Amino acid sequence: MKKLHRIIAVTALVASATGAVAQNTQRGISERGIDGYRPTEQIVQRQAEFQDMKFGIFMHFGIYSMLGSGEWVLQTKAANFEEYSHYAGAFYPSKFDAARWVAAVKASGAKYLTFTTRHHDGFSNFKTSWSDFNSVDATPFGRDIIKEIAEECHKQGIAIHFYYSLLDWGRDDYPRGWSGKNTGRPGRCGPETYFEFMKGQLTELLTNYGEIGCIWFDGHWDHQYDPDFNWHYDELYSLIHELQPNCLVANNHHIDPIEGEDIQVFERDVPGENTTGWVKGGVSKTIPLETCQTISKDWGYDLNDNVHMTPREVVRYLVGCAGLNANLLLNIGPRPDGTLPEKAVESLAEAGKWLATHGEAVYGTRSTLLPPQKWGYVTENEKYVYLHLIPDMLAKTSFCNPSQGGSGEIFIPIPGLKPKSVTLLETGQPCKFKPSEQGVRIVVGEVPDSYDWIVKIER
């Protein structure tokens, strides 16, 4: 992942909510794919299933976790790779328990886990014949972390996705980009052996660990100043779809989707906003969207990072992403001893409790009827429309806060919508409503104290 020395405030998600859905600026999009790429029916079905999941957990874990300075420590500390590589000899996460990690993911209400198989430092969390620099051969821990995680995900019903870095700060044959220049590696070398290495590792990952939901690439931006650089995506993407026809391809490159990709990713941003300044493309209308964000500051474990999203902030961000027709992939960085930070686990568990009772307004929904409104978001499925009334957003409107007495009235500009019923999701309490040619006017009575007041409209 790229570094950003702050966590984007959750309030920034809605700072420009009414204008957050950008017009699609892509070129060459066909009815079902991008440029010449035509996804198979298997991929189209998997894309729909992915959108239904809505919530995933990201985990960044490796020998960089030992230094407690985030996953970019080799770059930020201008460390020499040869010295850095010796940390592998002390890598022993004695409390690592894949079952406990996956159980925490499940308790959060997330439906999939995206796990780092190999990050920019080149250390592989799995047994690979393509490099000795891995969790089995280079460490006293001696275990295939990916194998244990994947097996546990399959066992507990959580889809497993694999993060895979396109770059490598330690290999001599990686064509050096703008990052990792002070690691002691030689200059630019012939790239062909490096791409063979990547294809070899991807083959292992898609052959040895059961069904994989997605390969999630990162690092394209390392050659953003070299527009002619060839990442061989045609070969990589074809290999993935050949080895596992159901496996989706995502790439955190900040540009318009490339032929062969099945998901568009937005790092530390919701679709249509560009608070980081990294996004150089538009928002796809043909493939699923995903926002990846951290629950704290860094992606990897940071000893000084003690501020985590609260449960309210987690729910708020998730609902905001759903209201922009995107999934949320929320990251936590495990500690070097193999435990998960308690504050992160607690926030995720509370968010999971909320999803257990309100999840119908998130899981399996889409958001195409209305863009974000001043008062919140709209999600829908075939039978229901859900209005997510966000308390602090409502406070900035003329809406009367029902929790402080009185009733709040809200107009939903969806022409032709004639509800059979309108209720508060949490209590089942009916709401008065009056449809018109322009939309529906709804009166919301007393509501419970909640992260998100949800009005459920039966079509």
C-alpha cells in the first residue's frame, strides 16, 4: 500500500456527499467488460456475489510487523535490504492462531478476508519454491501462514482473497521504480526473470490453497513516471483466470480499470472523491467497486498507532461505501507476536453486532436509485429501499431530530415509488408516508439511539 501519514477522518466521507458520485470518465467500456475483455458467466456471477458481501477485512502481516513502524519501514527508514532480511531469522509470532484471526473477521460481520501473501519487502507468507525468503524457509517459525489462514477461512465460511505486491525492494531482477531506492539493490535489471518469478508464485497461490476469491495487486504506481513500462498484465490476468476461472482480479493502481480486471479499487477514498490526490481515472459503472481503508493509521502494525475507528465510525464508513455502491475493505495490522490489537477487535465486534440486526440494509444491496443525500444514503434490493439517516448529517439539515421529541419529515425524490409500507427497521414502527409523482414524503416518529436510523420501504 502507499503511505499516508494520517487516517482520513470518517467525516470526510460525507463532506461532499451530494457530489461524490462522479461521472464515469472511462474509455472503451463495453456493455459487460473493459475494452476487449469479456468476463465469463462465472466471473459475472462472482462479481455479483462480491458486491453482495459488502464488507471485507484486510490484514497486513510480515517481518515488517516486528519493527512496529508500518509495512513501509524498509522505505521510510532507508534501510539496507541485506540487514533488513536478517529480521526473518527472528520472526516467530508465537501467538499466531489462524482460527482466532478468522473468527474475529467473522464476528465483525465481514464476509471476506484479503491477506498479504507478499508485500513490497519481498517476504512471502507462504512456502514457495521461487524464493527462500519466506515464512517456512527463512524463519524459526517455519510455518506456511497462508495455508493456515486459507484453510481456516474455508472452514469458517469466509472467502479468502490474496494481496500480492507487484514490486519487490529486495530482488535484484525487479526493475526499480521510484520507491525503495535506498535499499542497496542494483539499478534497473532485465525484467523477464522477475515476471517469471511472479507468474510462478501466482501459480502456487492459485494451485495450493483451494478456492481463491480474488487476486488483489498493489504496486503499479511504482512505475507511474514510466508510462511505457510493461507490467505484463495480459499474461498475469490470463494466468489467473485460467488457473481459477472463478477468481476475480483487482489492481490498486489509481487509474481507469485495465482490460482483464473485475473490480475497481479506491485506496483511502470512496468512489468519486479524491482526497488523497492519487486517483487519475473515473468511477466504473460496469464492474464492482471497493474502498480500502485502515482502522488506524498504518496498514502494518505501528507501535505508536493507538487511535482506532470507533464502532460508530466503522458502521458509518461501511454505510457510506454501500451508499456509493461500493464494498468496504477495512484493514487491521496484527502485532509481531501474532495477536490482533484489542481496540481494533473490539470496534469490529461491536460493528458486527450492529450488522447482525441491521445487515439486511447493507448485505446484498445496491445503490443506484439516488446519490448520497444531505441526510444520508439510499440502498436497495429487489423488494425494499433502505434510507440510512445519519444522525450528524441530519443535524445539519432542517430535519427535526425525533430522539429529541417531535417528528422529522423527509422527502425521497424517487418518481414512481409507491410503497406498500414504510417502517423503522430497528423497531418495526410504521411511518406515515405520502407518495406523489415526484417521490415520497415520509414522517419519521420516535427512533432509537443508533449509529444509523434506517427507514425500510417495501416496494
